[in-house]
Amino acid sequence: YGTWQTNLGRLAKRFLVYENNKIVASYQTVRYPLWLNFGYFYLPYGPVVQENSAELLNFIKKHLKLLAKQNKVVFVRLDFTPTLNQKIFSLAPKYTYHSAYFQPRYEWVLNLAPTPDKLLENMDKDTRYSIRLAEKKEIITEIVTNNFSKYFDRFYELMSETAQRNNFSLHSEKYYRNIFANLSQINNSYLSIAKYQEKILAINVIIVFKGVANYVYAASSNEERNRAPAYLAQWNGILKAKQLGCHSYNFGGISGSDDRHDGWEGLTFFKKNFDGREIKHSDFSDLIINNFWYRLYCARKLFQKIKKGV
């Protein structure tokens, strides 16, 4: 993830904190731009801390404060993993949570231990039906493990259709192209593709890390949706993860009970119907460096939320 950000010209740095030759915390900072050359740091799902001690958190706070001042940063957004009950950093306002750069607060994860037959049995019956329907209606699936860039143009076309259909914003084309260019460097990562008569209708991007297959991006066509290609692409991706020996399949972000994303209702419904469990991440915490610009950032976020609500 840090490499992707660096390749886009963003400052990304990784840090380890030691105590008695033992790692007690780790985190990665990514600098995102604001106005007038100001920016903010985000620590995606970090810091990862081994103990909840005021001494450790104050050490991290001191380090981040120094780093932020050196890089004209207005605030630092922390994303503690695991969730901590701490009072060293300020809780971020809820209305600032949603951004293309921030990781979702809720994820949906499937345990891959059961047999394929049992995985099918545990699904919602409509999802099971859609998988079988896609097979009957001549949807063909393919797993791609190399030459990823060959599929990028079609992926981006489908991603644009998906974003328009589900009302969400895209990163730049360069961002996704950079990911495809780097996929071959990530062991066991793959694409799960669904086709009809040689036309690609769905592409899922799955990145494998430490036994978890992460369903990072999904793009699908507005055409032939009655053939349910997205369901078969998903099922084929799950089977591939199981074949690779993964213990979990992470469907990624969903809309949660206390953190709803407008437009994610269908996406959340789709993921949950494959069975699994919900994971809730910590509330965001902020280290405020420049109070004036931080308040301006929050005010802008609040205005955007009110405007969207209207």
C-alpha cells in the first residue's frame, strides 16, 4: 500500500517502535494534500500496538508531532489496530470519516475452513441460486495470475460503470494503473474474471497477505446482469483463495449500523449474502497540529455532509 502511494508521488514512511529489542508498535504514515501546500497524515489501520500503555502512546504522539511539523501537516489521523480505549489522542468527528483515502470502519470476512459444498450451503439461497444461474447461462470464469496490465483498460471501463451505477467516486486512472503494474510483485494475488461470449463482464482484484485473500476492487458491466456474472466471479475468487490455503476471504468495506455509507446498501447486501462475519475497526483519532486549519477542514467536511443530505 505504501509503495502504491509513493509511486503516485505521496510521502509514505514506515516506522517500528522497539522496547527491550522487542517491537511494541508499528505504523505507516501517508501524506495527503490539503490547501496551500498543507497536508495531513493518515495511518491506515495503524498504529498496530502490542500494549495499551500511556508511555507508549505518548512516545508515538511525540514522534508523530515532530514528523508532522517537519512536513507541513495540519493533523494526523490514527486508526488504531486493535481498538484501544485511550485518551491521549482526540476522537475525530464522525462527519469527517468518509473519504476515498480512509479505510472503512466495517468489513465483512468469510471463514474458508468449510468445504466448498458447505460454503455454498451457508450462503443465502438467492446467492446460491445466482451462482448456479450464471453457470447455466454460459458465464465463463477465469483466474488471472500474471500479465495483469493486459486487463487494465477493460477493468477501468467496468470500474467507471460501477462507480456511476452505485454513486461512488473513483481514484484517478493512474492510481488503479499503478496497482495493476505492481500486482505481479505480490505473491498469490490474482484477478477473478467473468465473461460471456468472450466479452469480460466482471473483474475482481484479490490481493493475498498472510493467509487472507483481500477482495480489494470489483468492477462489473451494466450489460448481461440477468446472467449474474458478478456472483460467479466472486465464487470463483473464493474457491481460488481456498485453493491457495487462505484461512479467510475479506470482502472489504460494508455499511455499518453506526457508520452508514450512502450508496453502499446494495454492495453490503451482496457481500453479506455470501455468509461471514462483521469486523468493526476503531473510531478514528486525531492529533491536531494546526488548530485553525484543522477546524477549517472539519467545517468543510460538515458542509459537504449537510449538502449531500439535502
